[in-house]
Amino acid sequence: MEIFEATEDNYGGVTVNMKKEEPMDSHKFHTMLMASISNWRQKGKKGIWIKLPIELAHLVEAAVKEGFWYHHAEATYLMLVYWIPETPHTLPANASHRVGIGALVLNNNGEVLVVKEKSGKSTGIWKLPTGVVEEGEDICMAAIREVQEETGIETDFIEILAFRQSHKSFFGKSDLFFICMLKPLNFTIHKQNAEIEEAQWMAIEEYSAQPKLNKSELSKNIAKICLAKKDNEYTGFSAVLTTTGLSAKNCYLYSNK
Amino acid sequence: MEIFEATEDNYGGVTVNMKKEEPMDSHKFHTMLMASISNWRQKGKKGIWIKLPIELAHLVEAAVKEGFWYHHAEATYLMLVYWIPETPHTLPANASHRVGIGALVLNNNGEVLVVKEKSGKSTGIWKLPTGVVEEGEDICMAAIREVQEETGIETDFIEILAFRQSHKSFFGKSDLFFICMLKPLNFTIHKQNAEIEEAQWMAIEEYSAQPKLNKSELSKNIAKICLAKKDNEYTGFSAVLTTTGLSAKNCYLYSNK
């Protein structure tokens, strides 16, 4: 009986990478899947992963019928998983958090770079430039990118002043939001038109005194930290590029230097 | 022509929540989907979301044929999405990060709580208790939970000493790892048997001098921070419970007090 080719991992699991270039009807897929599971069971395998390209969406049903469930999905594929042992599974969790940044950019006159957004919950408030950290992007780099995109101001990353974690923010996922301090390298604003209504330099005291801003305890707390930072009375976490593990993979460590 | 019931969002999108209690054959689903998209297009709708319970896996293929792609998936459902306008989509990204913690638990003798794991990359090294922050769980609470589960030691959360971000850690996702300082409330270790080989209190100098640990630049840096903390020469980020937005949702802000 034909079975699937699979790569083994260090946790007693196997992964089948289905290829969109090798289409298969669902009957053949189902037959091979049953034979494969029987084989993996004999070998004492535990977690069974199937990465199914979206082009093979017609095979999802057959896998689910065999007891597979969804682990995660990206635009181009669905990852299905199955647990052979009778014991509760110890499979790793899916990504649980989205990560965002807010940027405190202070010039030498004690003014902060602020924007008004065209849509969303914060229209009418002067706020720090914000954005989403992309998969694979460093927090410090995301802050520099967002400020440049929204206002045309180039910056150097200085430190992370604070962060907040909140829950059930989107599709039940949790959310981490890092306030980053950046140093501007130029001062003439060229705002982005798609999302930004207005952008300007504003006295930080004026920014932090906005009544609408102060309706949120969190925003009030963050504004206080920004004021303390302006007066050099606050130390955040600096970024140090280091390496991790025996493979010496690059990563940033953020800490109080 | 029958069309799907859908809820509208603030961004010009609509969401169809398919019900597992209301099964439908794929032909009917496809017909209704085409009629619905035509209706939403006339109304100027942009993003179209379909939440499909795993029990309706037989409908995935029809949605993909109509141009839908995968946004994300959890164990029990698949979220499909489609963008009607001709312009590039502005749909929100999927969760991009997994979040973990490592716990520095120091007793009054300058000893640190360390464990040896039964499997994984770090066997043979005395390491800080670590674990994954669950969706919806606060980082400070996750640290307390993991220490209790692995060693039986109850703790109070003190502060976050540092964190690192790395990429391509699992299924291409990024990873945030927070080093948390905790204060032990009891001292007799009851180790968990499933994952933990050994657990003990160890002089922090002995912990940080382990040759295997020092092969990783990151671990070396973290051990330095732990040593500085033991000597009261380091300040991390404390947790303050606050509220965000007009809905006054609870959240933790981590900052230098």
C-alpha cells in the first residue's frame, strides 16, 4: 500500500508537505492517509502534520474525516494536525499575539511628532504614530519604518519605554504594544495621504493635556512616561543585537543598559 | 436569490458565521456565495469574511474556487477572506508572534530556582523554568503558573528584566521571550514529572558559569542581568494594572516605575 513521504521531527512527529504541483483526488488521498497513519502508529509516531496548499482545498474534508483538526493557516496553506497516542496531545500552540508599536519622536524643542488618523477609533485625537510589527520584523525596525511611512521623518531607535498586553483584541487573539523612543534625523514632515489626516510637531505638554487622550487610563500613563522621558527622568530598555543557540541566530535583546 | 446573513464591521467589511448546526451541501453554498458577493459588491462592501466550523470542511473548496483565501485557523474553525475592490487589500494581519517566559526566582541565600528538562534542545543544562504564554493570559500570570507547574514553588511577580525577539522560530512565526523576576513564597520543590528531569536551588554564580549555557551569547547576556539583579544593580519593568479605551478594558502596562 502506498504511503506519504514525511519528514520526522525531534518530538516523535512527522510532517507531510503536500505539493500543489502534484494534484490528487480525494479518494486516493484518503486511502493513502489511512495506510500512512497505520504505518506511523506502528512506528510509535505521535503528532502528524499535513501542510496542505490552498490549491488542494478539496482534500481538507478527507483529512478532517480521518480525525485531523486545524492547527493554523496562512494565506496560501492550511496546516492540519492529528495526535496518535491515547494520551492528551503536547503539540505546540499556534501564534497567539499580534504586535504593534507606538513611536515617541522628540525634537530638540521638546516637541513630539503627532498624527491624526483618517479612520478608526482615534480620529480627532493627536496621537503618536503607530503600526503593526510584521512577521519577521524587529520591533525597533518596525518603529523606524512606521514613522517614516506616516510622516517622512527618518529616525534612529533609542529605546523601548514601556509596553502593554491586552486580550481579545482581534479574532480572540492577544496584543502586545511597545512604546518606542526614536531620535529624529530630519524635521520636515511629508505626511502619508492614505491613512494620515494631519501630522505636526507639538509641544509635549499640549499633546499630553488632550482631554480625549486622558479618557484612557493607559494613554494617560503613557503620556506621563513620555513627559518623564523628555525631562531625562526615565530609563527604558535598549536594544542589543546578539545571537542565540548553537546556530548563533541573530536576535535583539531589549534590556536596561 | 437567497443570500447569506452577515454582520457588518466598521471597515466596510462583512462577516458570515456559518453554523455547524445548519449543514449545507457545497452546491447550495456555492450558489448562495455567488449571489451574496454580487449583493455585497453592489453595496460597496470591501472585505468578506467567512468563519467556517471544521464540521463544514466540505465547503472550503467552493469558497476557494470563488477566490477566497485563508486568513487564519484555530482548532475548530477556518477563517476565509475575500477582497472585493480592485485596489490592494487593507485587511488586518494574522497573529504573528508566539510569546514565552523564563522565570528568575531568587531565594534569600542568593540561589536561583533551576530545572533540567527531559527532552528538547536544552537537556543537560540547568536552566530557568520556561513556558509558553497562552492566548488571553497575562505575561506576569504565565510566569507564576509555569514556575508553580514545573517546581511547585508559589511566587509573586516582581518585574520583567528583559526580553528578546527572534524570527522563524516555528512555522515561520516570530517569538517574544520575556525574562521575569519572581519572589518565592515557599521553598520546598515538588517537581513536575512529565517534562522536568530535576529541579533545585543553585548558587546563581554556579548557574551562570555553566559552559553549555555560555555557548549562547543570549543566555550569557541574560545570566549577566540575573547576576546584576541579585546585587540590586538592575531595574526592569514593573506591571501596573490599568484600563484602555473608552470601554475601560483591563490591561497591564509594563514600565520602569
